[in-house]
Amino acid sequence: MLIPFDDYPVHQTALPLAHAGDGHPDQYDRFWFNGYDENMYFAVAMGLYPNRGIIDAAFSVVADGVQRSVFASGRVPLDRTQTKIGPITIEIVEPMRINRVVVDAPEHGLVADLTATARTPAYEEPRQTRHAGTQLTMDVTRATQLVTWAGTLSAGGHDIPLSTPTYGTKDRSWGMRGVGDPTPGAPRKVLPQIFFLWAPLNFADVGLHYLRFEDALGVPWSQTAAILPVIGNHAAVFGADTGIRTLSGARHDVRWAPGLRRSEGATILLAPGDTAEAPGDTVELEPIRTFRMKGVGYLHPTWGHGKWHGELAVGGEAHKAADLDTLAFDTVHIQQVMRATWGERTGLGVLEQLVVGPYAPGGFTDLLDGAPARVTDL
């Protein structure tokens, strides 16, 4: 079955582009953005699941101690240029440079017209592939790009002014990972386990990106770190001449909040020799605000990604942010807005954290137990 993009010479197989992968139901293609300053945070996600026939999207804001969300889901359009579902639209104004996000959901207390402009090139993270025994559970490519935001935003009936600059991140990912209702099969014999840190950080003159997946013993199975140059209007955003510099040997130290699975702060340690021109070899992260990723569908019991709700369904919710500081399965996946200090540089970024199951370096031994008290806390 043909779509307009079939007129471009971008085919990877003999099939038309509407055919996704090998037909696995967990194939997905996602837009994801965040934006933040010291007073607020917002995020938007849109996923297309062509082998399930579903598109969904969500927009969420944390401000004044409340996290508000609107969700939409429906049948995926055959024409993939139609990136709109319900009250949420994401436009590609200029590929890898400018995106527009429009949200028109006043009945759920959310209205926005926001434009993201790239401030760094797009960084292709290492392919993330994971098996459970012989079963492929994840095979993903992600492109990460730091952005600035302009436009209008209203939450709970109140206008939220955007500071200058309002930093953020664009995340485009695609491939295969668990979405929608699980594929039937034999239950696993071991506890589910994932440890994921993701830290895109904005400084005035440069960006820093850090990613880490680890197993239950703390052994990394996917990792990367990179320095991202700040670009002008005509600089390369992809290809060999972007000026992105990957780092080797970067690692982290997370200070876990006792009784929870979120940080009270963290340090990213850059290996000696990686950053000869940099003013320091550690980046200190201080939390300002916590966003629960359920606000854009992650681990959400109702509005989880790739679930069928009918031809068109729209819903919303609002929570006091303090009420979400729990060990419930749908609240442990978080992003924290962080003040970042790197030598003489200061900036803002996020530290995404998803820790489920055992993780020895954090003292986690069960599916969702909290971090033990530190020696200094006893």
C-alpha cells in the first residue's frame, strides 16, 4: 500500500514505506520533546504503531505543584505526514531544525502553541538491542537534539511565560520495544529489570549528553557520552561535519533518596583526557523539579503507549506533584530538571531515571523496593 513518502528515494526494502519492519506488533516510531526552566516543565510524546494500527499522543505540564496531562489515541493514518491525533499536533517545519507543537485542550486545562528550534546537531545514540534469552525485547535507534522553545503555554487556566532561553530536548526514536498489550507467552522466570539514565544538559556555549543502560549488577550494556556544539542557523545538523565529539569512559554517581527510586542529586564523571579544553572533569546535578513520565503515557495503567481505545479517545488528569512521590509502578519512571555545574559552566538539563527490579549499585534487591538509608543518614 502506497503513501506520499514512497515518491522519495528512501526505501530500505522492496516494500512500500507503510510496511514497518518485519510486521512485529511492537514496531514503533516516536516523537518526544521536553522543555523547562527553573519554574516549570512540559513534555509531549507522539507514537505511531503501524503494525497495531494505532497512534497516540500526550502533553503534560508541571507548574505550581501540579502535574496536568491530556492524552489522545486513535487509528493510525495511512499518510504518515498527518502527525495529529485529537487536540495534539506535531509539525515538522524544517527537518532536524524546527518543530511546532500545538495543543488545544482547554477542557483539560492545557493549551499551547510552541516552536522548538535546534541549538545542537542531532546525535545518533548507539543502537540499543536487548534480549531475554532468545527473545528480542528491544531494538531501538534514538536521535537526541538540544533545542530552545518559543511560543505560548497555558496550564490550569493560567498563562505560563517562557523564559529566554527556555531549554529542552528533542528525542526521535524508532524500532521495536514493548508497547501495547503484551504478546502472549510463557511467564519469565526472573524479575523484570531495567536501569536507565539519560542526561541531555544545556550550557550557554555547549551541550553535554550522557546515556547508560545497566544490568542488575551495574554492568553497562549500552552507554554513550558526547559534547554537542551549539550551532547557528546554517550549521550542519547531521552528517560527518557536525562537530559532535564522543567521550569514552564517562560514568555516574547517583545519590538515591532513601526509601524511593529517584535521585537527590548526581555526578557525571568525565574520564581524564576526554575534555582537554573543558574547565572540569565532573558535572554536578542538583534536582529542581520532578516530572513523572506517566504524564506522557510511560507505564500509565490506562493511557500506556500503543493501547487501543477506539477510533478516537481523549482524556486528561491532574495530580499534586507531591502525591506522585511514591514507589508505585507507574510513578518510578521520572525526569528531574537539574541545575548543572561543570567547572565554571552552569546550565540546566534533565536526568531521566528508570530503575525497575534489582540493581546492586543502588542497593535495590526487589521489583520496586526503595533505596536503603545511606551510612551518613543513619
